[in-house]
Amino acid sequence: MTRPYKKMIVLSGLAVFILLGILAARPPEEEKPVYKNLKVLSKKISDRDMDYVMESFGVQLGVNCLFCHPSTQIGYQFTIDYVTDKLENKRIARDMLRMTMQLNKKYFNIKLNRAMTTRGRIWCRTCHYGKPVPILPLPKSKI
């Protein structure tokens, strides 16, 4: 009476070990970067952090996505090309981002990471005050 149960237990255990061996031998799936053509921001930036950075650019400069990203319209279909570097504003924005990273590190000892999860003392609003181009002379700082 105990013999059939022993065979079932042994076969079940063997099947479990084979299944675990197959799962362990499988190479882990690599995460592919979602965003393309990122040169300053981290290629592994989360959707949430990317949305935050882009929205903060828009608010602090008083612009929308089309300021840096060209659009096309075919009929009623409207698309924005986030990858291309066709517009000069996008290239300038990268330079400005590099500059703010350097200023925060040099003068405030704040190292902004490339995923922009840390915040610095100097950011777009420091000079732009909600305008696409800084208004000169800059207002006196209250620091």
C-alpha cells in the first residue's frame, strides 16, 4: 500500500527539481532602455522621473513639448518626434542641463544624478523665471 505513494512522491520531487533546474539555467531578461537618444539624462530613467523632468522644464521655461521636439501632422494624426535633434532648442536644453549640474556641484556641493531624482539649488527657474529666454539683467537673488 505504501509503494505507489513512494513512487508518486519520488516522481513529483524529481519533476520539481527538473523544473527548478530549467528556471535557474535560463538567462535573465535584460531591460531595454525605453528612451532613445538621451545624452545627459540616464538611459535607465523611470517614466515617472522623465515626466517630472520634462514637466518641470515646461513650467520653468513657460513652454510645451513642441519647443524642443518637432511635430508632424498627417491628416488628423499628430505625432511628436522625441528622438530627433532637429531643433536647436533641444541641443541648447542639454547644454543648460549640463551647466546646472556643474554649477550645483561646484558651488553647492550637490551632485545631481542623471536620473534627476536629486534636486539642486540652481535649476532652470533660477535664470528663466518662466520665460523661454532669460530676461536680463537678472533679478537680485535673495540667497
